[in-house]
Amino acid sequence: MTSQLTFYMLYGHLSRDSLYGLTIGELVTAGVGIARLGEAAVNGDWLLHLHFQLILDMQGRWGDYPGVFKKSEREQWKRICPDI
């Protein structure tokens, strides 16, 4: 018997306006752009970059998911967001 894992993906620091029209579970074709990087004014004053994170358990959250954690919570977050 094969077991399956569900992975959720966080794409952080994107332009909010580039996300309009996307739907959860939408299939995308390789090579097709799905969003644009957000300018510093909309992404927490960070330089342009993509924060990509795999998540195994959304913990009941929906939408904005934390991309950082406290050092004291490291072991818990390593189980939730594997570093693979």
C-alpha cells in the first residue's frame, strides 16, 4: 500500500495584484508564470526575492502563513516544514 503526503506550498513576497484570478488547486503548466515578485512597499520592505516553503500541516491556517519562527520552536517547525 502506498501512502501519500499532501504538500502545501508558500510563495512569499509576491505582488498582490499578480495573484488576482488565481484559484486554490488550479493546475498550472510548467513554464507558465503564476505571479510576480512584489516591490519592497508591499512585501515587508524586503529586497526582491522569492520565499518558497513546503508545508505539511497548515495548522488550521488559511491565506497568510508564517514564513519564520522563533528559535525555541525550531524542532516543531522542522516537522511542519521539512527542509528537503
